[in-house]
Amino acid sequence: MREDDTAGPEEAPGPQSDPPPAALECSASMSRDQPPKLCGYLNKLSGKGPLKGFKTRWFVFDPRHCYLYYFKGPSDAIPLSYIDIADATFNYDLEAEEGQLEIRSAGRDYTLKAPTAQAMRYWLQQLQQKRWEFSNNCTAGTRDNRISPTLPDSTTGLVAKDVDAPCLLQAKDIDESARNVLDAVVSPGTQVGERAVGYPSPVQPTTINFSLKHWGTEIRNSMSNLKPGRGNNDNRKSVFYTEDWELLDPSLKELEEAAGHEEKRKCSTETNRGLAFNFDFARATQRAKRPFLRDMIGTSKNRNSSESSPVEWIVTNGKASTEIQSRIQAQQEELNKVKEDLTSQKELVRLLQQTLKYSQQEKYSLNTGCASLDQGMTQLLHQKDHQIQALNNQLDHINQQKDHMEQEMKVFQDKITGMGDQLNMFRETIQAKDEVIMKLSRQLNECENNLSPPGVISGATLAPSVYKELQELDTLKDSLQGYKTQNKFLNKEILELSVLKRNSEMREKAMEAKYSSLEARLCQVESKYLVLLQEVKNPVCSGERGPTHEVISRLLEDALKVDSPEHSEQTILKPHPVSEYDVYGFKTVPEDDEEEKLVAKVRALDLKSLSLIDSQEISTGVKWANYFAGTMNREMVRSPELKSLIRWGVPHEHRSKVWKWCVHLHVRKYRDKCGSGYFNSLLEKALEKQNPASKQIELDLMRTLPNNKHYASPTSEGIQKLRNILLAFSWRNPDVGYCQGLNRLAAIALLYLEQEEAFWCLVAITECFMTPDYYTKNLLGSQVDQRVFKDLLSEKLPRLHTHFEQYKVDFSLITFNWFLVVFVDSVVSDIVFRIWDSFLYEGPKVIFRYALAVFKFKEEEFLKLQDYMSIFKYLRYFTHTILDARKLTNIAFVDMNPFPMRLIQNRRAFHLEKVRLELSELEAIRQDFLRERETANPERRDVISDDDEDT
């Protein structure tokens, strides 16, 4: 029993008087010679799913093992579990709930919540201190293979240091001063400490305060409280409840004295010590403390002080030796008590084994008469089985406790041996320090004789190593403060630079958008400027040429000339520069007709204006880059996302890859069947043997895209590749051979694909997308599609179709070429390649969509025209006036919906029969005409035949 425990009841106030609040402070001041117990209520986050929440637990710190045990309440005898503080890390988040802290130990995270922020900081600071002290004790215990005693209340951790090196004590003080960078938090009153047991939980949990994980422990605690002789509340207190709590909470003491159960409480306390599930961590508080640590620390501090005298050192060291001997005796008594506890535990094990034996016999007797038992007795048997299982578990637990007690007994024996060694070591150390004290005394006398201030000793004379370490400590403190200031400055600098960079990027984007907008407006103004110059140069009502005619002619010539450095200095107003060729190789401004040249440059400026306006919106290039980043390690597949991206246009840098994938998707079965060298074999065959279509192919080569630089001259690289593709195709498909229009399809494919890939692209168009008779001699499939398109126009654009019917306009004369070459040379190049993007992915349905969209785009202009000639004239060139590709695409794929391919196939089948019937009738008429002509004039036939043979 500690001195505080014996003195507590005598100094406690009587039951008749109300103690003032100062009584608690008084009781705390009376026990200042020992550290306070770290315990109190905390809310612990536990559970899963809907049962997850904070539950109130009673936490108690065990300094012997550096464990933080937690119970359901202070009256429980068995802890639910514990948290290892020795290797734990602590943290708390300012943005979390008030009082919430986190502990990470043994790979697990524990979330706790204190009643207030002050209580949270106090818990964190105390746990850090306990971890530090336990670590120092463990570290000191391994030095020189000597075991340091593990104290229940370690406050400094200096005892286990190597006493042969006095400077280590000073180094420890330096470490402590460097570690204590935060101010100590004042204890939050009744929320933490032993006095908190007399108060209810300050924070009510939001979930059921029952642990399913530790249900066995909670049942054992509940059964322990319900056993006979435990009806009194005094006997149901936690094993951590000590005599000090009676002193700290006078109200509980008054209730005990009024009830007259003081003697019964003591007896019950002695009985509880032998319980099977009693983790008696409180024994350390009921035994004699080990005061020699505090005494040694106190004497160490007094030794380091310049105000202590040599006599006091000697007296203090003598007392320390006596205290060590008394400590050894106390440890021996503890060992005896442990042996007694072990004997009682063995007796309890024997009783439990007998109980288990009786239970088994009872179970056997019940099993023999189970045939005559009813359902209620069967349930009773199951209950007995559960009880037997619980007893077996209790027996295993008791055996574990027995092993644990045996291990503790061995540890105590080792401690006694170590303490004996330390006693001898301390004696030698005291003798050595006595000599040091005598030497320092002589030095002090010499200093006093030299008129030095009394009590002041030079740091270099006192202890050179300590003085040097103090100087290093000051230097390190200055460096630490400097690094902190530097860190704050650099953090602030990084934040400011980040903000400046972000603002600069925003300004740059705003300037780019503004520049693009201004450049687009400039292109529009220059386009109007060129049109105005043309109108002023050729006035309608004036045949005379005034003095301004020369100036206007000069301005017009300057606007149409090719840009050059020497020419730009002489121009009065230089329009926006327009490159000679676009990105696809098409010539932007023709060189022959001045009027067409002006119109082409106006169109180029308008196109550039539209492209600049589109660049201000969300770029499709970013979406394509993200798509390819997502499909980096896998092959492209058909998907709604890819379909939408292709419909709105493939960027120039990605078009080659997308076209190649689309062609391979459609002709994979043909390529696998023919093999890898199929194209080269066809090309060798075409070079060795003359094909009937070779002559027509050579005639059409120079007519293919004459406004493109890749096919502008016979020596161009594109001309030879185009010749090879057309010759190879003529040998692959003899039914078609060569048809005018195939050259343009192959030429467009060659702009983005290699020679062999362009050949397979031509195969995909003629054999996969179009019908087999689309490019034959009579162009049957093309004629059918024109009739299908006429039906679709009457459905989707009824007003325009009626307008054409009213003025007898046959628009198929213009649209026939759209379908045959997929809009090549019919619309501007940007729109052509956007149409081809969707065409190679979706097929011929795209041609119908865009053909309807082109008429929808200019529907109002057509309706304004009121005669056949003006309508037909406008039909010939109106597609070149459509420059807004985004608007045209929106009309084709949004306004024209729904657009099922099944509808087109049904219309094709319907009109195919009609066209075949009409062609057969025409062929019959032609044969009748030839027979009549032969009958009427047979000589004419011979002449014609001779001419045909000569030709």
C-alpha cells in the first residue's frame, strides 16, 4: 500500500460536510510526489456499415507495457482490447470534428474523440510523453548488456543511462529541452484522470454502446458483475480503480461511509484479486513505488546545479544506496505475491476443471434420455453445450494467464539480478563522483581566492564537454529557428509563384482568344474589302473611268498578288496573308481568271475566319488526344464515343491513323484471304501484261485533282502511286475495270494513306460500301441512288422539293457526281475530308445525310429564285459557298434524324427493279432501231463497220 493510499481516508472530509472544490486540488497536491494516472472517457470509432459510429470507452494507460487499455466502463474487470503506444504515431486534423484524434499502431488506425479540444491536446501530449519515457527505458536497458528496471510510473527515463558517463545525463536534458517545443497543456479538470470515474461520460455516443467484436469479453464482464456477493457497487469497480479515487472524489467516500460498507469493500477487493479474468494492472498502484528513480533524478539535477554543496551530494548518495536496498526487498515481496497469485490461479483452474467434468457428465446423462425429452429440453441441451464451450474457452484463457504470470515471475527474477548489478555499479559511481566533488570543491576555493563572484564557476573549468554541448545546442536552436523562417518564406514564395503562374496562364489564354477573335474579324473585313474593290472597279451605271479608278485597280492588284517582302513595302493596304496551298495541298487562289482569283481569295479569308472562331471553342484535338491516351495499349474498337468524335471531324495529325483503322475494319476478311503480298502481285501483273483499261487510266491521270500540288505534273510522286493503284484494281475487279471517278477516290485516299492502304481503301468503297453495279458500265447503282435521294428530299425538305418540281429542275444532273466521287471537287476541302471521315466509318448513308444537309443549308436561297435558269445556275456552284463545316455537320447528323439504313436499303430494292425494267425497255428500243436501220440501208452498215474497224 502506498503512502498516499494510507493517508487518503484520514484526510478525506466527513460525510456530514460538503467539501469545497478546493478539496480536489488539495488532494492532488498531496500526491504530487507520484505521477497522476492517465485515464478517462474517450469515444472510439468502431463498427461497420450502419453500425459504424463512436462508442464511449474507458481508457487506462499501463506504463509497464506502454499499452492503452480500453473498457466498456470503469467497473469492468476485463479490457476489451488495447493499443500499443510504444510504436504508435499520433495525429489530429484541424478540419475534423472538435476533439478528434488519430492513433496508428501495428498497421491499424484508431480514431478517438475527446470531449473538448483541450482534453484532446492533453491526451496527445501525455501519450507522447509516455511513449518517450518507455522508449528511453527500453533503450537504456540494452546498454552494456545491463537490464534497466521497468517502472510503473516512469517520468524521466534517466535511471537506465550509463552512469559511467556523466555527460549522458546532460545530453538527456538537452534532448528533453529540444523535444519540448510545445507548451504543456493543463489537465482538463474532471475529464481526464482518476477523478473522471465519478462523473458520467461527457459525450453521448450516437450508436449502440455494445461491441459485437468483443461480445465474449462484455458477457464475462456482465456475468462477473451479476455473481453473488457483487451486488454492491463498490465491488463492481474496474481493476484500475485505486484507493486514490476515494480521495479525489469526496462524494463517493461520503456515500460509502453512510452505507457502512467500508469493511465489506475491502474484503471484496481482496476477493477480486483472484478472479480468473482479473487483469490486475492496478497492483502497481497498491504496492510501494520505486522512489529511487525520482531521488536519483533529483540528486542528478542537484549535482548539476551550481548552488549545491559537496556535503549534500554525499548525504544524498548515501540515501540512494539505502533506497536501492529497500527496493530490492520490495521486489522480493512482489515476487512472493506473484507466486501466491499463481497458486490461487492454479486452484481456480482445478475448480474449473471439476466444473467442466460435472458438466460433461450432466451432458452425457442428458444425451441418454434425449428420446423422452421434449423440444424445451432439447433447447436446454444446446444451452449446456454453449456453456461447456464457454467454460473451455475460459479454461484456455486461464491457462494463458498462468503462462503470462510465469513469464512475469521470470522477468521479476531477472530484474532483481539486474538491480543487484546496478547496486554495485551505483556504489562505484558514487565513489568516483565523490572524488569529482572533492576536486570541484578545491577548484571552487581557488576561484573564490581569485576574487571571482561567489558561486560562479567557469564553464570550461566545470565540464568542458557539457559546456561545448551547450554551445552546440544554442547553435542548433539558432539554425532551427532560421530553417523555420526559411521554410515559411519558401512556402509563401511557392504559393505566390503558383498564383502568379496561374494568373499569367489565364491572361495568356484570354489574349489568345482575343487575338483569334480580332484576326477573325480582320479576315471578314478584308473579305468585304476585296468584294467592295471589285464592285467599285466595275460600276454598273457608269461607263466612264474617273481618277479613282487607277487607285482602285492598284489596290485590287496588290490584294491579289502573292505576298513578298519587297512587295509589302509598296502596298497601300496589305490584306491578310493567304498561303498558296492549304494543308491538304489544294491551291487556294487560281492564277488564270482575275475574277475567280478574287472569289477564291475571299473564300479563303472566310474559311480562315471560321477556323479561328472555331478554335476559340473546345478543341476537338484535345478530345482526340484524350481518346488515344485511353487506348494507348489496346486496339481501337467501334463505340458511340468514337462515332461521335469521327462525325465532328478527325484532326489532321490523327486522320492517317483513323483512316487506316477504318479501312482495315471493312476489308479485313479480303486481306486475310488474299495474303500479305497480294497488291504487289497485282502490280507486277499489270506491268507485265497490258490491261484494256490502261489507256483510259493514262488519259485520266492528269485530269485527277489538277488543283492539288501532289498531282499537278506528270513527275509528281502522287501520279505514279495513283497509276499503280488504278492498274492493280483493274486486274482485281475485271467487272468494273476502270470507271471515271475511281481516280479521284484513289487520289483522296493517297493524301493520307500509303500506296497499298489506298488500294484497299478503293476496294472497301467499291466492294463493301457501294453495290456491285455502282461503277459498272451502265452505272446502275448510281442511278438507283439518285431516285432514292429524290424520295428522301421530298420527305426531309418538302418545300424545296416542291419548288424544284414547280420549275422542272432535275437536280440529279448535279448530285450524280456527289454520290459517284463522294463530294470530291464539289465542296471546299475542309468539308470534303470531314465527309470522308464519317463515310469511311459508317458507309454510304453519310452521303445521303450530307447531300440533304447541303440543300438544307441553302434552302432559303433556292426558294428566293423564281426561274429555271437562275436555279440551275445556282445549283452548279452553290456548294462552294458553304464554308461553315460545323453548321453543316450539325444539320447532317442532328436535323436529318431519324435516318435508318434499313429505309435506304428498302428504297434501293424498290427502285432497282424499276431502273432495270426501264433499261431493258431502252435496250429493246435500241435493238429495234438497229434492225430497222440495217434493213433500210445495208451498205451504210458496211461503211460504218469499216470505219469502226479503222477506229
